[in-house]
Amino acid sequence: MKTFALVVLLILSLPLIGQVDTPGWPDFLGPERNGKSAEKIDIAPWQKTGPRVLWHKKIGTSYGAPTVANGRLFIFARYGDMARLTCLESDTGTELWRFGYPTNYEDMYGYNNGPRCCPVVDDDRVYIFGAEGMLHCVRVSDGERLWTVDTTARFHVVQNFFGVASAPAVEGELLIAQIGGSPSGSPKDIWGANGTPEPNGSGIIAFNKYTGEVVYQITDELASYASPIFATIDRRRWGFAFLRGGLVGFEPATGKMDFHYPWRHPKIESVNASSPVVADDFVFISESYGIGSSVLQVRPGGYQVIWKDRASRRHKAMELHWNTAIHHEGYLYACSGRHSNGAELRCVELKTGKVAWAQRVDERASLLWVNDYLIYLGEYGRLMLLKCTPEKLDVISQVVPTDEHGKQLIKHPAWAAPVLANGLLYIRGRERLICFALDSQ
């Protein structure tokens, strides 16, 4: 009898057939914010039509990627004068609920007026950060608002060129965001401040993730478009924020700053938009406006510069615009170039900055790593399945997906990074979200 009971207990403890044990894709660039998936998917070379399309639907205006958790997909976009978070069934695209609020954001350079940040899911809460600076926490189950902070009004944020575009991050009991406010009475926008708004010590704000109350604020830096990254190094937790003027290393639980590393081109229009990449105790940062990349080796209280591109040299190791590099076994893979013309897919050795190879692609692109493949999304709608090593790049498949009527599905600007959850690939282009099945069936 005891043996029978033990067998039953063991059977009940086994996962259900077909059940996938995966954290989904609940955050910017995935569960670890590094653009890599731990899923083991049997990916076969794609046919001429590309991976199998499960569903696609028209959505609002945005540059932000979706996020996926527990069978639900969250997409943040603008519809007229409303910013809207929509929750869908991830495998069918069926709408479950929506949450919206009015917005009057206008881009200073004429880009679209939708959100730039993806939703961030944490347990029973989802956080959205609008281009105008409205930070909301809503309930995952039904979209009910839990709290709101108007960061622009509260911290007197001077409008930057492209609004708010740095996704906040959950770290323990905190929601940590780049804010970069100024004293009351400061100019309305960055042009009015001649590119250098006066700071007020709110470059990084840690909010209580349950209530929205401020726990701490640090650094006189202004916000950038890169999102903060967190990592454990030698049993200590670290936060890295690539802000407008450079990289800040800090202890996320307390806000204690370890260092500030200046890294920004002096021209007023320069942008830091590529998130830091952490590998062991090395941190890589990159921009595309003239100074390129650098790698630091960090330690409590400081850092050592391992290498850096020289601003005076025409050729840089890597010049990343808005995409973030993928690190794998000591090498970085990313699309280098500020503009489409001349952009290159590159492999760079992390510890030396040596370019192992470069392949011209003439479009800016994002990458996703899964099961030793790189999935490439070009800004004009091209998908590629790649095998990359430090020795070479192999193109396994290349396609511009179309719908049942032969019309291109992914349209420019496809600037949101690819998302992968439970074997499904989600891509957003201009006002359309597409779900592909990556398996070989």
C-alpha cells in the first residue's frame, strides 16, 4: 500500500505532457534582459514563406515590444489621444482586457507619438511607462489600475528628443526607472535648455513596486533611452544604468553609487540607447554618434577600463544605435551603425574589442539568441535564421514574411526587439503584431 501511494505521488509530481517549463518573456529583452532564451526548440530551416504564422492583428502606434507571461501577452500602444495597454491570449491573439489613459505627447523630431517602452510583468502586476512620463501599475488579471506616478510633473522632467524610452525594471521590492528631472521652472524641452538641463538628483528613482512611493533617488544624470540592467557579480547584486552622460554602477537595494563612467558624444543630439551588457564582471556599453564602445571591469567602488574606442578614429569596434548586443561565450553579436546604409552585423571579442568578422546588411537590426541560433529582425521586415560563431556567419534561412494575400507582414520601422515565449516568436512592425511558430512542424 505504501509502495502504491509513493508511485501515485511520483506520478502526480511529474509535469503534464506538453507542459513547457519556461519563464516566458515578461521583461525587456527577456527574463534576464540579455536577449537570450533558455528554450530548447527544434528549429528547422524556414520555407520561402518563413516560419509558420499563427495569428496577426492590427495594433496601435508604438515602438515597444510585447511581453509574455503565463499565457498572456501584453502590448502597449497609442490609439488617437489614448495610450492603451492590451492583454491578449498569447497563443490566439484574443483580447482579454484593456487599460488606457489620455496622452498628448508629441515627438520633437516628428517620429511617432506612441509609447517606446515594453510592459514589464512581475507576478500579479504589470508596469507601463508612457512616452510622456506617466508610470502606471495595473493588475495582470483584469487591468485594474493599482497606482500611478506622473514622473514628468513630479520630478520636473525637461522633455528629451524622443520622450521616455527606458523600460523600468523590477528588482526585489523595487521598481527602478531612469527619470532625470530638473528643478522647478526649468525650460520646457532640451533645446530650450541648450542641451544641458540643470539636474535635481533624480537620474535614477527606486519606487516601491507595490505603492509607487519613492524609496530613493540618485545621480544628477539625465535619462537616456537605454534600459537598466541588473546582475550578480561575486555574490553582490549590481545595477547598471547607461544614462545620457555615461554609465552608473550602483547597489540596487540601497542606491549606493559605486561609480560614474562618462561616455557620451558632446553633440547635443547624441543618444545613448543601447543597454549595457554584463558578462561576469565585465560591462560593455556602446553608442553610434561618434565615440563607439567601451568595456569596463567592475569592482565595489570602482572600475578598470579594459578597452575603449577612440573618438578620433574613424573605425570603431561597435557602434550600436538602439539595438543591444548579445553576449555568448566571450563574444558580442550586434548590428553596428547609426544609419541603415552601411550597417553591419558584427562579432566582437568582449575582452579585446577585436572585430572577428563583419557582414554588411544595410539595415539596422535586432537579434535574439535561442538554442545556438540567432534570430535576426531587420527594420524593413526581413527575418533571418543565423548560425554564428567567432569564425563565421551562416545564413540558414532568409525571408520577408507575407500574409495570405501576399502582402508584407512586418513593415518599417520594425525597431522593437523580437520576443520568444513557449516556442512562439512575436514581432511587431508598423501597427501590426505577428505571432510565428518556431517549431519544425
